[in-house]
Amino acid sequence: METGRKSGFVALLGRPNVGKSTLLNRILGARIAIVTSKPQTTRDRIAGIYTDPRGQIIFLDSPGIHHPKRALNEYMVRTAERIAGEADVVVHIVDDRPQVSGEEENLV
């Protein structure tokens, strides 16, 4: 039976502390992701689902893209890369810092 409902995955990507988790919380109208001023607070994928009569959008919050110096940081960057690969749409969130990092450029 065809219901006509649609769904899709949207990845939220960007540097640490550009507002990915804040945007997710604002879109969903709920505190789904932890928001702090500390970089790398998000360490794994966080999914939030927006639903309306036309369908669902599954938003995937990701760790910030940065130059990894430790194993945990490498894991976090790989997680962001996996999230980008799983998404139907990638939203690259930027702030007012002057340049895009090499890691961001490669991922985009």
C-alpha cells in the first residue's frame, strides 16, 4: 500500500562549535543534542527526526571536522565522514572564521 510519505537523511557538518547541535535543537524544538562552549562535545552521531504530514527528515548531527591529533579525534572525524556518506543532503555549516580547513574542504 503506497502512503505517499517520504523521508530523507540530512547531515549537519562543519568545524567544532559552529552551531550544528544548536541548529538541530532549534529545528526540532527540543534539546536533543548537548550544547556547550567546549569544542568536540559531540563525539558520535546524534539523530533527530522532524515529522510533518508530508514525511520525515532525519537530521544527523556530527562531530566537528578538525585536524585530528589523537585516536579519539580521528574516530570523531571518521564519524563525520560516515555521516556525510549516509546522507541524502549535506548541510555544511560555517561561521565567521576566515577560512575553511583542509579537512572541511576534503569532506565537502
